[in-house]
Amino acid sequence: MMTISNFDPRKFIDREFEHEMFEELLQFRDNARILAFCDSGGMGKTQLLQKFQYRCRIVKPRTPVSLIALDQLEDNTPLTLVKTIIRDLGDYFGLEFPNFNKYYYARISGDFMPFSSVSLENADFQGASDIRIAGMDAVGAQKVNVNVNSAGDGMLTPEQQVKADDVCIRAFFDDLKQHCVDKPVVLLLDAYERCAREIKEWIEGYFLQRCFFDLENRPARFVLVMTGRELPEFEKYWASEDIETVVGSVRQLRKWEKRHVEEMLRVHGFAYKPEHVEVLFHMLELGHPPSVVVQASHMIFEGAGV
């Protein structure tokens, strides 16, 4: 989980265009629900997400938001990603996820009664105690209703645990859909290129379809902003017209102009001269990212005791 504790909005420079795109997305005037920003390192993608998080938390009415660095999850499973989202939205905004909690706490306590009415595809519960499968034999069945009466830990095989995790995740989506009926909820995902393959496959093959591209059944006012040096392969899963409808993609953040260098020096309190601006702007022209230019300005002025 990332926070805004180290984010100073007074020192955030530029990104007017990207901020306007975000504000437009929150108006829900069309079917667009995703912003995807791609660029090289040091261009300010993480700071942009922190700015969006700050906006959601500060501007009234506040917008529930979760900002997650995908390379900093506790473990590389979809359930952990879902739990992190729930923690963010619950701790700061008080959103509750009763369906998820019902199944998740049953899962970790060994009480599998709550799963009895859940339909699981291709489930195999051989080996668990006191199991009743309603309607058909589990072998070769496409869908079965599973009734499990057992207590204690360690009753499920790894395959069965995957099925239980899937029930928890689907319950999360049900809860999220209820929260998004009247008000927006924003998810910000950073460092997409550094997340584990399992998370990437789940996001691209399941999460994006269920929450954004399924126009009939998706949460009504759920918004996603993603950043990374690479982005999901949208074209692998959806037609170009569907992508254009749902995704606003930016392959490169807007470059700083000379006025942005001046603004950066001003907000940091440096007593700069025109030649300082020229030197730092020339670094940008040579291809150095804004983060390097900011570091160079600190070296110049702090080293000179200015």
C-alpha cells in the first residue's frame, strides 16, 4: 500500500493534461473507465498517481481511492491484491465488504459451511471431511453445488484452496458493485511492468474484463488508472473499438517546458538565475527525465549553500 505521507502537492509540477483526463473520467459521461499511462523511468508516473490519490482524499465530496504499487504486494496472488484494496478502502473511507469477509474468515478459520451454496466450476473436493455435492457427481461436472461441513485448518487440498480463493474474490466484486452504484471508487495501480506474472495474467485475463469491459455487468462507477513502463496487452483480449470505448491511453507523459523548470525551482525555494533555468532545461532537451533535473537542481543550489 502506498500513501500520500511523503507527497507534497505544493511541489507537484505540470501534468495539467493528465489531470484533466482524470477529472473527465470521473464525470462518467461515456463508457470510459480506464486511464493507462506508459513512459520510461523517472518521468513522474508514481507522483502522478499520488496526485490523483491526494485529489480523491482532499476534494469534497471525497472519493474512495486505493493506490497500490504492484511490485510491493505481500505475495503475488490475486487474493492479496484484493485484500490490499479492501484494506485501503476500509481503513480510510470506511467501506465495508461483508460478502468478502464472510467467505474469507470462513476460509482462514476452517469453517466451510458458508461455501455450501456456492456454485464452483470444475471443483474437486475429494479428501475433505463430510462433503455433500448436490445434484451430480463431481467427476466431469461443469458446475456443482458444494456443501462442506468441517472444522479446523488444513482440510483443503491446494486445488480446493484455489477454488475457495475464487469465491472470496467473486464476493469482493459483488460488494464493490454495490459501493459503485451511486458514487465512484478509484483504483490506482503503479509499476505494472514489475508485477508478478500471476498478477499480470489475472489482471489481463479476468479483472479487466469483469470490472471494465463487461459493460452490462461491471461496477457502474469504478475507475482504474494504471502506470508503468509497459501496459496490459489490451489488443490481445479486446477489439480495437472496445478498447477505444473503455480505455484512455497515454503512451508518453507530456514533456516539461522551460516554464516547468522555473516553477520547480520556485516551489523548492531556490534563488535561481536565468542561466540556471537554461542549464536545467538543456538537460531535459538531452533526454534526462524530470526526476534527474530535480536532483541536479538540489545539487547545484544546496551545494552552493543557496
